[in-house]
Amino acid sequence: MSDERTRAHVFVTGTVQGVYYRASTRDAARERNLDGWVKNLDDGRVEAVFEGPADSVEEMVEWCHTGSEAAEVESVDVDYGDPEGESGFRIEW
């Protein structure tokens, strides 16, 4: 695994609210020891930030294409950048 840290800022479109997408994202990110957050947006999308080793961040971005069991993901848009010092992984409201 790569030790180089990176940041992914993700927007997920589809049936991703009310289907435990945020909780599942939090659990999956914590399993990978990633830092960041996830939240619902008013337009029905889910927004998330993942920071950590590049390989783990990429795994999480790929995970977002499926998400929680009940989710129906239409698209995942991601921008990569330098980490901004996130600590722990949380659901934002």
C-alpha cells in the first residue's frame, strides 16, 4: 500500500439518501482508517471527503459507486487534492 496521503472530494448522485448511505460510508471509511466526513445535500446527492493513504482513498472512491445495499448510485464525481488535515471520520448534518 502507498503511504502517500491524498484527499478525494466526492459527490454521489442517485438514490443515496434514506438508504443508510452515510452510515455505510462512515463504517467503510473507518475500516480503511480514513479521515474525513460525509453528508446529505439538499439536492439529493451525498457529499464526502476522504483523506489517507492513496490506495485506501481510491478503494473508498470505488466503494462509493455501489455504496449501501439499498442505494442506487447513478454517478460519482471526484476531485483529488492535497490533504487538509481531517481527523477521524464523521457524519455531518
